[in-house]
Amino acid sequence: MKLSVRLAALAGSSALVLGALAGAVPATAAPAGATAAPDIPVANVKQHLTDLQSIATANGGNRGHGRPGYKASIDFVKAKLDAAGYTTTVQQFTYNGSTGYNLIADWPGGDPNQVVMAGSHLDSVSSGPGINDNGSGSAAILETALAVARSGYQPSKHLRFGWWGAEELGLVGSKYYVNNLATTERAKLKGYLNFDMIGSPNPGYFVYDDDPTIEATFKNYFAGIGVPTEIETEGDGRSDHASFKNVGIPVGGLFTGASRVKTSAQVSKWGGTATAFDRCYHSSCDTTANINDTALDRNSDAIAHAIWTLTGTATPPTGTVFENTADVSIPDNGAAVTSSVTVSGVAGNAPAALAVGVDVVHPYRGDLVVDLVAPDGTVYNLHNRTGSSADNIQQTYTVNASSEVANGVWKLRAQDVASADVGYINGFKLTFP
């Protein structure tokens, strides 16, 4: 935060498009017809924070605008999103004589005229590594974005994520992004969710009171897990949501407190001590030791809940499914293996959004490289050793295969490229609309 082969026809189901929330919906349950958000593993979020700490340590102790640690942070986040199937864009701007960067990541699909965006600033102040401010928000939305990819989530609205530069110097990056959006593109943004400092070591649970639908979404979630909230006032207008709010885009978000002192009433409500919510705010001690795991976990899950709730669940893809459910063993640190499906009876080329369902059972997905191989031999990488110690790959990828003739033998190719464990392809399917 800144200073001051089975062949089947799929039947469609009605899409859910959320409007204003009506009444209090238990936060632990998805709205009727919606897909429930997954749990966001706090261990994964903390690993991202460890990686950001390592970047800062290797680059003069910070990740500030114009410093090598910031560009390394952008590259780190971008690599994970690219591997997960996002369309990423790095936006450059200049401030105080230095180049700054925003990173934008779009998840394929959803109504392009109904965009929901979540964002966090990725820069730190020059005096420290910025792990709570704002590695916490950046890591949480990164892991939520990766959870979207892992689950193969297909929202009815278009989902976008943003990591902002130079927030600490006056919301520079987010202002640049908003100011360079065409009027028509601004009109498509139906909500922006901001996450700046969500793991404070002496935390409170604060919700922005801007857009009523977004506010209610977060309040209902925390009510559902028995955690009281308060309206956020300490950082009002001081983080990147202000850039969106100032041009009329609905905004909301979460916050766990900065330099303000927790009152005795808040101590009674949330625990902790009557000291600053974050005693290391804008200091060199804002390291991985400056995080409250419970707050980070709760807020990360709240982010996922809001994204799943506010983007809705799309109608499942209709069309024809070609599937192979035969098991194919993947040797340990060995040659690639394939599972094949023969597509026939589909006119013309494959679609621009070919749905590729992957079910690989393996105890360490970080060892795996998984590709889709088209009939003419063209390779589309789906998974490239991401996910570290997480197991299995069970998700649907979207591939632009519009240059490929649809009919022919398509292959899912999987290879274990490191030693110590084995797995197998459990299933593979293609959905042609």
C-alpha cells in the first residue's frame, strides 16, 4: 500500500449470470447453479512469498519500481501464468526516469463484454522486500489464478488479473492501465477487486465499502466462517482500486491493516495486541516472518469465493467428446508416452477454443511435461513442470487449434523428466463444439 474413444453429445445447462446479491447467502455455499470455489492452499501462497523474498534478497533487499527486483518479480509471476494457460501482457510505462511494468493475465473464455478483474500491486518500497505489502495480495491472486487453471473453471464472465507497478509512488501503474483503456474497454469492466496487505501479523479483517454487491460477497463469506469484519478506512483511496473507482468502475477488496493501532475492541474481536496491525509496514522487517498464516489463508479463500461467485458458471461446452480412458504408464525419468483419440466426422478445422481434458495421476506434478500433439505433429504445450510438489493434473485446458484439420489422430503426450516417482495417464478427451 502506498504512502499517504467415447463419443457423446454434451447437453447444455443454463448459465448463471450474477446480479446484485439478494439477502445473506452462507459464504461456504455457492449460489444456486454455481460451481463452488476450491480451497486455496495457503502453503502454495506462502511458497510464492518465499520466492518473492528470494528475489528481493538477490536484488538489493527490495522489489521497488525501477529496481531489478521488481522486473524479476514480474518475470516470476508471468512464467507461472504462461505455463498455466493464461494470455499475458506486460505493459510498460515510465516514471521518475525508470521503466515500470504492469502484468495483465486473461483467462480464455467468458463474455468479453462482462469482465471481472482482480489485482494487486507487486512493487515494494525501497526499504524492504515488501512481503506483506504487497507480496501477500500478489501471491494470493496468483495462486487463485492457478487454481482457476487447475480446475478448468469456465466462468460466464471474462476473468482478468493484474499486477501493478509503482503503486508505492502514487498508484502509477494502475492509473496508467486505466487511463490507457479505451472508453469501450472501460465499459466492459463490471468489477475490480483489490488486495493490498492481506496477511498482516496482527491482523484485522476489513472489507471495502464501495460497490454493494462486491462488499456483500466478502461479508457473507466471512460471516459464513464466523469471522467478524469491519469497513476498511485506513487505506481508503490509497491503493489501486482508487484508479478504477475514479473512472466509475465498481470496486471492492480486502485489507488486514497497516500502521494504524488495533483498538482494544478490535483485540477483543480478532485477538492480537493493541499495537500496529503491521509493525513492519514499509520497513526492512517486512519479510516472510511478517505474515499471519491464518489471515493469509482466510483472505486467499475469500478471494477465490468472490471470483467464483462474481464471475458465475458458464454453460458446459456443448458438442462432441472424443475420449480415451485407457491407462498409460508414465515411466520414471523416462521416455514420453501418449494416449490417443481418433477424431472423425467433424467438418473443417478444429476450434479456436478446443477443450482438452487431462487426467494424469502422479505424485509430483512438478516432474511432468504434458503436450497435445495434433494430427500433423504440431505440439501444443499444456503443462511444463509447474505446481512443484502438488500431485496429479486433472483439469481442462483451452487450446487455439484453429489452424489444424479436426479429423485425425490426436495425442496427449506426457513425460516424467526427473527421478523418484511414477504415474500414469488416467484419461484424455477432446471436446469439439
